[in-house]
Amino acid sequence: MPQQTPFNKLMPAINPKVSVIMPTYNGARFIKKSINSVLRQTFPDFELIINDGATDNTKEIIKSYPDKRIIYI
């Protein structure tokens, strides 16, 4: 289960002040640690855009997060 933090939001930010772009390719081994690092930031007005072209289970890991600020493309 992904780590929950006090700053998790269930609604996406409208016009977030910060966009974090995270490209990945077959990064299942590292993606949880990377996403959790972004979610633990104290500044909550952001969107996390993850660009994935993987053939491993990276997509399933990303989709397991309920945080609506995470955008999977």
C-alpha cells in the first residue's frame, strides 16, 4: 500500500503552482520510492505527471496511488 501523508489530496489541484514531471521506463523497482518522495513534500500545490513507456508493472504501481494529483500518461 502506498504511504499516506498529511498532504495527500483526493482532488487534483486546479492550476497547480508546480508540475513535477517524472519520466520512467521499466522503473517498477524505483517508482514507489520516487512517488513517495514527491508526496512527502510540504508544499501541497502540485501535480505529478508520470510519463511511462514501460513493459513491466510500473503502471499498476502508479495506479495503486489514490492521490488525484498523480497524472499517468
